[in-house]
Amino acid sequence: MSSSNIPEDKRLLELQRFELLVSAIHDYAIYMLDVDGYVVNWNAGAQRFKGYTTNEIVGQHFSRFYTPEDQATGLPSQALKTAAAEGSFQAEGWRVRKDGTRFWANVIVDPIVGADGRLLGFAKITRDIGDRKAAEEALRRSEQQFRLLVQGVTDYAIYMLDPSGLITNWNAGAQRIKGYTEAEALGTHFSRFYTTEDRAAGVPQTALSIAKDEGRFEREGWRVRKDGSRFRAHVVIDALHDTEGTFIGFAKITRDITEQHAAAEALKRTEKALVQSQKMETIGKLTGGVAHDFNNLLQVIAGNLQLLSRDIVGNERAERRLNNALAGVSRGAKLASHLLAFGRRQALEPKVANLGRLIFTMEDMLQRALGETVEVQTSVGHDVWNCLVDLGQVENALLNLAINARDAMDGAGKLTIEVANAHLDEAYSLAHVEVEAGQYVMVAVSDTGAGMSPEVIAQAFDPFFSTKPEGKGTGLGLSMVYGFVKQSGGHVKIYSEVGEGTTIKLYLPRSQQPEDLIADVDQRPAVGGSETILVAEDDEQVRITVVETLRELGYQVLVASDAEAALAVVQSGMKIDMLFTDVVMPGRLSTPDLARKARERLPGLAVLFTSGYTRNAIVHGGRLDAGVELLSKPYSREDLARRIRHAFANQSQRGVMPSAPAQNASVTASLSGPRLRILLVEDDEVIRATTAEILQDLGHAVTQALGGAQALAILDAGDVDLMIVDIGLPDISGTEVAEAARAKHPTLGVVFATGQNIAITMDRACVLVKPYDRQAIIDALRFSL
């Protein structure tokens, strides 16, 4: 039934009901406009939103609800035109209440058309959506701030991945850490940042799988930058889901922890090095104590065997057995020396040497020691630097390494010794915290033997550890090498794999000093004397043996069992010419303090120290203190006799002071002859200084050398007319120095300074007997020219 057939009263009733419905709506402003935009009616929602009552607004133009800006642009009339033309107008925008406040509104304008199609007006529905707008704005600001925050973070790489692992966004931190720009990264797979090994092992896919299944993946590992360099990364991957719980991808955060990782690794290495250092210190104390007692025992045996030798002269069988026993003592002394070397307790006598030349001189000896079935090959780099080392210890170390290599090769194979310059940089030092960066001379000993496992390498330097069958080795060879190199300020490294052979590299610090030339030590027969010697020795058997030996050499001997007893003897007023004292003795008074107090009481007293283990009493930095005379245990009768005469001669010479200077140069020249260029070679500082002063006062030019090797280097470097050389030098016999010097400089004058009257067969040479004075020097100079 059409509306025209509806009774009038019923239509009026429906209209009234509709008006009541519209009027009752409070959440929407519903009202009508005539064709020109004037308000025709007004519901409660409109009054609530806009603040106008029906009486105030009916008949007013609806444009008053618009902002002045929108009114100026004609937006109200444009809305009506759009609604009339298109059948509807819908928009959001700011509207104005009666009190002038603004609210954000959602607006719908529909045209009202009569049955004849004529436009009757407009129906307008307005809804206040300010709360929603505020929420959306807050969300927008939050998202913007989050984007700014993420983009502003440069210490973390923060980006998102789609479910397959493709990159969907990229922050500044990601670009800084990984090196890719946003354009380069977007759309590529995140696995490109992993190492080749990790990609091959499927690590990227595993990470995504764990993150998806468990919600989170967190690990540390190596990652690769755009330039190919690696960095240590801490990575977190979180699975992302939308509001309905649908999985949409991953959030990935990467932090560069390379520095922290390196610091942690360095700390681990430092802790390990500290443990090793403490272990070495403990073992060093143990080995030092053992070596001290062992050397005392050897001294007793050696001393008594040498005393026995005079009783069996002519008995070949007994002499042979005695020599075998003395050879055993020598082997025992070598074993004790290895213990001290490992514990870094030996007194080194370093010289400036070129290890390249040393290797060449050792090649024949090594070949004989290893046998014909081992091929020995040496390789010396160009212009190898000098280093400051104890050459005897270097030879021992190389011989030990060579013998170990021979055994590892079952007596047949190839041994290669290489010498080259090496620079250990800061990176190497960081990886090996016990090593100082700098320049070194590297000696590498390589073999083609069975090699070592990592477990064996870890224990290789431990004392008494050996892979050889029982009875085939002491296990001290490598430990001796380790201790010697460490005491010399160097570094040792083993490179080995099972079945691939072994290379052991020794790094010894470079020396900028010129090379010392080394000759053999003095081997002249031992002589005694008639002076009085005070022996201070706590070991009874050692004391008995040395006292008998000294008395056999003709000396008067006084005895003390410790430092305090020795000082009491000194203070008693008895005549004493020398204090011969062990370095390590029990009691409150130390041996150096004993020597100092004794010399205060007896200024002319000679002092000779002896020990099998010096601790730090007279050795510092692994070297003897200046001016200290030391005879290491075990020593032979000849060693003892020779060092005593040398100590007496030096002490006597110390007491001779330069006499008054000549009145003028002409008088000086008349006494000593022409002005000479003199090389003075003397290890005792006081003697050297006083003698140089006398020579300079006589008008001569003096160059000083502390030892024979330094003297030969000086002779090679400059012109010298005459050399005054002490026979008892610590490194080279004075006679050997003179012979080597004359071989290169035939016209060189030579004066031998010594405490003994010895026969000299060298032409244009004479003996200057200690203690000598000014006139004795003048006479010697005249005789030698």
C-alpha cells in the first residue's frame, strides 16, 4: 500500500513518532536545513554537541558551525552543492560550538527530495568524534616518536623482517654498524650479515625458526659488514603478531660488542697468564731450593773427588773411575742448571750477539749430535738484528730443541733452523698478554716428526713432563728453554699438529748495541797463595771440602757456619785477606750485609761469593750486580784457584789511587813517551776508573771497555796504539783477546794486567802486575812500544 493510501491520521502518528525518535538521540546532532542552508529543526543531540537551544538556532544558517577559515573558503555552501549533486556529502573537520570552542566532527549531509523530485532541503547528521581524533593523534605522535627514536639510535641496529627474513625497514644504527644504506638493505635477506660458515650451517634459518616457535631468539656470534670485516654481535630476534594474533614477521636488534668481547677475552688471557705466572713462581722457588741443595751436594762430591785425585796418581784404573765420577758430577750440574733456567733463577751473563752467525758455527756440532740420518738445514734472514743473550744458554736451548726434534722423528728426518727479524705488534700482544709488542730476533726450530696434540702442547713446558719412554729423558729440556727465553725478556710459541711435525719459535728482544766478539775463557793451570781466607758456608760437608782444598792450595783458612759467625770473626781483629761466602745461608744477617759490614771493618778485604742459587741477593733482572765476584757451584779446584787470585788482584788494585798529576805536559810526555791512543779493558769499575785517570794524567787518550768482546768491537771500529787488558775478564780470557786483536792489528802494543807473575811469549807485550802504580804503568807503556 502506497503512502498516499495511508490514512492521514496514521501518517501524522508515524511522523510524530519519527520526530520523537530523532529528538531523543543524544549522540548525534540530527537536524534539517532548507535549500538555502537555514536550520529548520534541531534535536537534543545537536543542542548537546553545539550548545544552541532550538529557539536560538532555528532559522539561523548552518555555516555558523564552521570555523572562520572554512567559512572564508566557502566550505559550507560547497558541502550543500556536493550533497545536492552527488546525493551525499561526508567529511571530517573542525566545527565551532556556541561558546567558541572547537570539536572534531564527522559530518553527513543528504539532500531531501520530494515525490516530484524537487529539492526540499537537506538532512544533516553530525557526530562529535574528538575523543577518537585525540586517540588517533596520540597514536600518530607515538608512532612518529617511536620512528624518531628508532632512527635516532646509532648504537643498535634495529630493523624488521617479514616472515621469510626479508628486511622491511632499517635504522641509522643498522647502517652505522653494518655499513649498508637503507636502499641497499631493504628487500634483501638478513642472512647476508652472517659469516660464510654460519650460512652453510643454516644458522640464520635456525634463528628465525627458534624465534617463531619460542617467541624469542638471543645469541652472540660473528657477523659481517658490507666491507667484509667481521664484528662480534649480540643479537635478539622477537616474533611479531598483529592484534588478532596473526604472525607477521620479526623485530631484530643487533649490538656491536666487539670491544667488550675483546676485553673479556683479554681478561681471560690475563687470568690464565696470572695463574701460569703464579705456578711458575711456585715452581721456581721449589726448583731454586732443590738446585741449591743439589749443587751443594755436587760440590761435596766434586771437591772430594778432586782431593782424591792426588792420592791415586799413576793408578790408571782408579783415575778412569774418578774421571767417570767427575763426568757424573758435570751431568748433575747441568741438570741443576736446567732447573734454575726453568725457574728463571740462573745468573745470566748476556752479551750482544748475532744469532745468525751463531747458528752457522753450531751447524756442524748439531749434525754430529743428531747423526747422519737427520738432515740439518739452516736459513738466516738478511741483516739479522743483534740481541742481548747468554750465548751459552742459547746453545743449550738449541741443542735441547734439536735433540727433542730428533727423538720426535725417530732419528730420521729433516731439522730446519731459521733465524729472522720479527715484529710482534699490538694485536699479537693483546692475544698474548705476557708479550710486549716490539722488535725481536726469531729463531725457529722445525722438524718433520710426529707432532703434538693440543693436550701435549699445553703441558710441553712443564718441568718433568715428557712423552719419551721412561729413562729416555728428564722432561727438563723444553722447560729450560722456556725459562731461559722468559728470563731474557723473550717469548716462546709452539706450532704443531699430530702427524705434521712441530715448529718451536723463540723470540728474543732486539739489541741496538754493536755485536760482542766472544772467545774461549782462560784455562791456565790453577795456582794458590798464602793469604788468609775466611770461609762462610752453612753446609758442613761443603765447608769441610772447600777448606781442605784451600789449605791444599797453600792458604790459611778461617771457618764460619753462617753470616753472623763470620761477622764475629771479622770483628775479632784477626788478619783476614778474603771473605769467601755462600750467598744463601740461614740467619738474620744476609750475605750482602755481611760483605758490606766486613769491608767497613777491613777496607782492603777481597770478597768472593759462591752459590748454587743466588736468589735476588746479588742478581737483579737476571744479571749479576756490578762489581760482584761470583763462583757458581759446583766448581772445580782450578775454577776456585783462578777466581781467588783474580779477586785478590782486583782488590789490591782498588787500593792504588792515582798519584799527583804531572806539573805540565812536557814532563808527562818525557815520563811516558809519545801521546798514545790506549784501549783499557778491565771489568772492575774502580780499577778501570783509577787506571784511566792515571793514563789521562800522563797525556794519553783512553777508551774503556768492560770486557773482551766489547774491546774487540772497539778495536774493529777505531784506531788504537796500545791495549791494557786484564787477563781474568768475565767473558773472554785476556790472552785470547790479545791474540784475536793481534791477528787483526799486528802493530798493536799489549800490556797484560794480572795478579800473577806469568810468562808472556808475545812480542812487544809485557805484564803489569796488580797492584800497580803510576810508575809501573809508565814502565809498561815504554816496554810495549
